[in-house]
Amino acid sequence: MQRQQRQQQAAQGRQQAQDTQRQAQQSQQQRQAQQNAAAQRGSFGANAGADRRTFSNGVSKSNQPPTTAQLAKGYTGKQTPDGRALVKFQGRVLAVPASRIGVKPRQPANDGGAPSASSTSWTTKQRATVRADVQKLAGSPPGGGGSGKGGSAGGSNGGLSSTFNAAARARVEAARVARMGQGAQMAGVVRGNSREENLKYDTPKAREEGWRPPHSTGSNFRSYVSQRTERFVRVWHETENKKVGGFMVREKEIAHLGNDPEKIQAHLGLKQAPTHIAVLEVPPNTKMQMSVIGENFERKRAGGFQYIVTDTVSEDWFKSTRKLEPSPVKH
């Protein structure tokens, strides 16, 4: 009996060893099959994408430069994960159907059944809301605002309507102010109510002279404390004797007017054509306001930006003063 038990145990041991060997062989075969499949996929991917480089965001760029015709259409050589071509138009990068610029669309990546990138993450409700807002702004009647005594800045932009333009400018300026604050150009930025601030300027004498409040009621003004020296220009009429005043504009606000007094008067909404212009540098830690200004005298629309020093203006800030004379016409 003992001999039979030993024989059975030996047989069981041999069977277990055979099973273990068979399992090892099967595992090795599976690993070899996986390696072969991976090698085949890598070879296919290298051949299929040899002419294109794919970035981490899924955007691919052709290794071949765009043709002259494609460059004329603004093609950047890049395509989105869903196969649309990226073109540059008026400083903006847009995604358009690849067929518009004669490019074969890239097939969306879908390895192993993974979903391809979506063309947009906005829901239908979000798109409908934005569309309704745009249509509402486009259909609104033109708006206006007030401009103030002592100088202002303005300008009109083409677009769907003046209301739409004013809203767009307000958004752009708000973003610009935010960037300035991050760049340590402004500190303590506070948004104020333009209607309430206008009450300070709405006096009987100002109304008698034809002036209207300085801030456009279409957008709120912003108060801030300058963090570095800022450069502005100020214009005035010699009979007013108001070289030192709080209202200023950036040089670029009137640079396109060619020093023409009448054009500057119309652009800034002044009572008289200015005779002098001065460049001044406002030092850091100066309390100021920035606002959009609108119609005054011959001005009919709100637009542009004016800056107001709420601290005392010093003569030392004025670096140069000259008479305004139209620039010579170039032939």
C-alpha cells in the first residue's frame, strides 16, 4: 500500500510539472503574438504618418511646405484632430473644411475604438444663447454717451451697430485692464458707475457752455493707481489757458489725425479747435480714471478712451509743448 501511494504521488507530480510547462509555453506564445502585433502597428503608423507630425493636442502639421495657392488662402500646414485645416486670416487662426484650400483631410485618429476629437465642446443650448445675444446686440438702436469738459477722446468703429461695438470695446478694454493689472502697470483697479460720476461734472455753467458729462453711460469707468511712468498727450486752445488739466489721451488715440486741429476737435469732441499739444509723463502712484467717452458738440457716438488724473497735475509732468499744425501732405 505504501508503494502504491508513492507511485500515485510521483504520477501526480509529473502531471503537475507537465501542466506548468504547458502553461508557460502558452504564455510565451501569447507574448510573442502581442509583440508581433505591436511591431506591425508601429510600422503602419510610421508609414502612414511619415509626412505629418502630430502634437500632444492632436493637431498635426505637414512636413511638406504649403503650396503657393494654399499660402494665398492662409493655410498654415496644420489640421485639427477632426480633419479641418487651420488657416490664418486677419491675425486670427480659423478651422475650415480642408477641401476649401485643396488639402486632403486627415482622417480622425481612432485607434482601438477610441472616440475622435469633437469639433466643439459647446452644447446646442450654449450656441443658441450666444447667437441670440449677438442678434439682440446687432438689432439694438445706436447708442450714445456723454463727453466732458476739459478734453476727451473718441472714435467710431464699423460693425453691426454702435451698441454692439460699444459692448465689444468694453469687453476688450476690461481684458486689457486685467492684463495691465497682472503686469503691474495698474493697481487697485475699481469699477465705478459712470452715471453717478457724471453728476460731478453736470453743472449749470457746463450745460450753458454746451459741455456734457465726461463718461459714456454705455460703460462704467475704472479707477486705478499707476504703477509706472505713463506717457500721454493733452490738447487745449490758447484762449482757455488750460495747459495743466486732468483730461488726457494716449498718443495713438489721435496719431492718425496728422496734427490737424479741426480733425482733433471733431475726434475728441472739443468746443474749440485746439492750438497746442503737450506730451506729459505721469509718474507712478498717481490716482487716475479711465473711461469710454461719447458725443459732445459734433461727436455723435461713444468710443475711444480718455484718462483723467484725479490727483493734482504738476507742471513737471509736461516734457514738451508745441503748436498744432497740420502735417504736410505727401504727394
